[in-house]
Amino acid sequence: MVIQRRRPTYPRRGPSCMLVIIVAVVFALGMFVISNAEEVRDAIIPTPVPEATRTAAEYATSAALYQRDGEFQNAITAYEKAISLEVSKIEYYMPLIELLTQTGQPESALEWAERAKVLAADNDGVWAAVASAHIANADRLAETGDPASADLQYTEAINAANKAVDLNPNNAEAYAYMATALSRLGFENVAEAQEKAAYAVELAPESPIARRAMANVFELLGQYDNAINEYLVALDFNPNAVDLRVDLAYLYFFTERRQEAILTLQDVIEIDPNNANAYDGLGYFYFVLGQYPRAEENAYQATLLDPSMTRAHAHLGAAYFKQFKYDSAIQELELAVVGYDEITPTNATYYNMLGLAYYYQSQCTEAVPIFTDVLAATEEDTTPYINAQEGMELCRQAQLGTGG
């Protein structure tokens, strides 16, 4: 048999013809792209389609829907965008101011109210909104221990409400805000406040604002069942009014309906998960009930949501203090006393706690001036005064080496 052997294939010398052709084509294409860069870019990259611009009316519609669904911050943002597109559209200002007051942003509410007043000084609705913003800001000042400034703001609210009534004698909300401000200024105004609130309810029996004013008057008179009933009627007309629910919760709590109070604030959080007032209220309720870890948990959440809320820092510091976490208590109570402009019978407790926390950390140099200030600011034989005296005595013994 003859074996046919194939001759071995040796490598060619130089590139193949096909490779030369490919290189040439690629080079030619590259030169074409370089010399026609703009045309090629336009052909390959599609022209971007601009996003459709939303109108102010569309933003306002979205805001109303957000408000209906309890998405309050989204509603606020949408109203602000609507106003940025149509600055002179006064109809967008009033619901924005209402939302800001409801969600505990009174300073922002006042800013928008002042803008609205400049735009439409002859609009009674604007003046009613201005009154509501002044009341919200006054409540904030009262909570932080500045009653004198708060009273000035309540007076401004009454003035604004009177202007609204001058423009429109049938503006029920203006009468309601007048009644609310009068009741905040003291019991001596209760008769006039009741008259204004009753007239507001007569003009607009389905107005949550009028019903709330009537509730405030009943609360001032000590008629708590009537006050609760007015709050419930108001909520029937506006179930998403979280500020009404917060007020109702406190009324429940201090009339010994404490489980209802807690459930009411939990409802607020379901409607508005970012409501710092509700978390702070729960923290305070649990503190009064002696459930300090739960008080700490809720007060801490309130400080995260609203770091400027003085009372939330006070409540958190108190919860830490009761659990012997003195370093943490000092940190929070220091923030609280900075936020309080002056010592009052209501907030003196937190000053004394801070002094005692200093004492337990062997810092009587810091504690003694606090106790001294409390003694100067409170009346003898009251609880804050007595506690401050005890704190002074503890520090005196510690400095003499006879105490802890």
C-alpha cells in the first residue's frame, strides 16, 4: 500500500489579502466619521424629547389630591410649585397656609401669609389665613416658654380676623380664629370667645375650624365632654385634620381616657407618618404612665422628625433621666433649656432635671446656677421651687463631702 503524504503547509509571508481589505474599509469608515462628526452624532444619538411642563393648575390639583390622601408634605411641595408658576394666583396660598399650620410649620405659614396679604389685601380669606398663621406661631411661642411674645401673636391674630370680618361679615373662619385667639389670651375673655365661636358655628355648622374654636371654649370652661363632642364633629367633616386629632388626644389623656388618647395619636401617625407632634405626644403620654423606654422611643423619633421642637428634647431628656442615662439626659435637656426663653412653672421641671443630672455626674458647678435660677423664677411652696431647694442641698452636701 502506498501512503500518500501531504506536504507540510508553511506560513505565508506577509498579511493576507482579506486582512488588507478589512483594514482599508475600517480606515475609510473612521475617516468618514471624523470628517462628518456632527451628522453621525445626530444620526446615532436621538434628539432628546423635552419633558412636558406641568401647569400651575395641574400642580394645584395634585396638591389637593395629596392633601385628601394625607400626603401633606407632598401637598405642600405641589402648592409651592403651583405658586412659583402663578405667583398672583391667591387661591393657591390659602390651602398652603392651612397645611403649614396643620403640620406644625407656623413660621413658614406666616411667611406665605405675609406674601398673600401683599397680593390681595382686600381678600377676606387672606386675612383669615393670616389670623390662623399668627395663632399657630403663638402656640409655638407659648410652648417654648415665651408667653409675652405669644400674647402679641394672639393679638395680631385677632386684628387680622377683624379685618377679615370687616371685608366679609359672614366669614365664619374669621370669627372662629378670633374666638380661638381670645380663649388663648385667658379666662377673662371666655364670654367674648364663646360668643364669637357660637356665631362661627351658626354661620358654618360643617366647618371644622368653627367646631374646633367651640371646642377650645368648652375646654376653657371645663366642659370637657362638650369639647370632645365638638372635636369629633369637626373630624367627621375633615377626617385627615391631624392637628385636630392631636388636640383631641390630649383632651382624652387629661380626662383619664388614656387608651383612647394613645390610639388617637397612633391614628395620626397612620395618616401622617412624619408627624413629630404625634410622636412627641406619645412620648409624653408614656412618660406620665411611667413607661420610660417607650417614652424614650417616641420622643427620640419626634426629635429626628423635628430637631427644632424644644418640648420633644425636654421629653426625651426626661425619659433618659428616669432611666439613669444621665449623659444622654444632659445632652437633651441642655438643648431644651436653650430652646426655652425663660423658666415657667410648666418647664421648670426640666431645668431641675438637668441640675440633678449634673449633680449625679458630679458637676455641681453647673447644677447650682440652674437651681438658683429656678428658685428665682418660681413661687415658694410650689413643686419646682421645692425640688430646686432639694437640688441645692444635695450639691451643698456634696461640696462639703457629706453627700453623694
